[in-house]
Amino acid sequence: MKGAFVSDLHLFSQRSIGQKHWEELHATLRNVNFLVLGGDIFDFRWSHFADPRSTTEAAEEWLSSLLSKHSHLRVAYVLGNHDCSNAMKTALREMSKSSERFEWYEHILQLGSKAFLHGDVLDAGLTKDRLLKYRKKFSGELIAKGKIANMLYDALIASRAHRLPGQWHHTPKKTTARLSEFLNQDDSLNHCNIREVYFGHTHSPLNDQKFGGYHFFNPGSGIKHLIFQPKFFEFTEKEVALRHELALDCLALPVGSHNSNH
């Protein structure tokens, strides 16, 4: 069976061309059985909608359209830092109750030997407290940035300067080393049999980057002037049946705490 991993479309931001990338994927999704949306699919912080409620409603409509258009597809949503608002969590929870083909995870989905996470732990810090504190800044009802902030961001995008964090801070070697450290914090992880790690957040594509016994994959971003490369993977029906939210002791995450369908 075939799966796909997509993240960081940053829909609803005026700097995003994620919808264009998404529409180009429709034909490919006909041959995909399981789609993992890896966070920051929607951008509440830079949304062009007038208020958070409108952004949440637009996100719900987008996801409903996805499920309707691809009636064969199972969809898993893993939250990112730009779409982890409390209202969005509520919407995802309700959607998972109403559709047996939709589920959501707050931090990490494990599917067989594959782990799917957003990757904001890279900027939050590699501990439970730091990650939760970092997410808390985004979990409230964020008001989208104002006119001046948007003008400055537009200038940053136009100058291509938004590429620099990926080139300097989130280099492949540094990123994979830190994620390996994160996954290896607790001895209990050695029993999880994780071999492939799919993540977003850095906006820098990776394709089978090897470090510390793991294979890392990143699809890039839907922001203008950045590279977007959806990642594909193979899985079995047994792996789907056993999928769960990874219960890292270092994060104290309860298994399956955010989805009633599995």
C-alpha cells in the first residue's frame, strides 16, 4: 500500500502557493491509500482571514473537501506550530468523530517503523517542557499579523532571505543530528523500531538523509520561492491497524489520546 506525506503548505497566508502545489497532487492521490498531513497545512499566524474563527472554518471546509474528493483515502493530521490553536484542535476532534477516514495526532504518529512529526521540536528545544511551552504561544486564538508585519514579511520573501534559516540553521547534518537526539532521549524508544522519520517545519527538503540509524525525509514548503517535494512511502495493512500516537516517555504522551477511531 502507498502513503504520502505533505507538510508546511501554509494555506491562507498570502506568501503561500501551497494550494497550487496541492491541486497538482490530486491525480497522484488517486493511487495513494494513506495521506499524512504533517502540520502547518494552514497558517493561523499569517492568515488573510479577518479572525481566527474564519480561519478555522476555512480549514474545516478544506479538509471536508479533501475527504469528499478522495473518498478512498484515509487521512491523518499531525499538528504543527502554525495550526495548533485550541479551536483547530476542537475542529479536528469533531471531524475525527464524524469520519472514520480521518484522525489527528498532537505530536507524533507511528506507523510501523515510520514516525511522522511536524519538527518544531527543533526550535522549541529537545525536552517536553520546552516543546509544550513553545506550542503554547501558538495554541490560543491568535490574531493574524497586522499590515506592517505583513509588509515586512513580503519584503523578506521578495528578497529570498527566508531561505537563509534552512541554509544556515537547519542544515541537513544539524537537523538530523538533533532529531536523532530527540528520538533517542529515552531507552524505551529503542523498542519502537523507528527507522524512517518524516518531518516538516524547516522548509528544507530532505530525501533519505541518513543519520544515527534513521532515514530522514522532509517535503519542503509551499511558501513562495521554496522547494516543495511530497514524500511517498510503502506500508502494510497490519501497520495501519497498529498505528498510534508515539508515547515517548520524555514527552509523556498518552497513546491514542487524541483520536477515538483507533
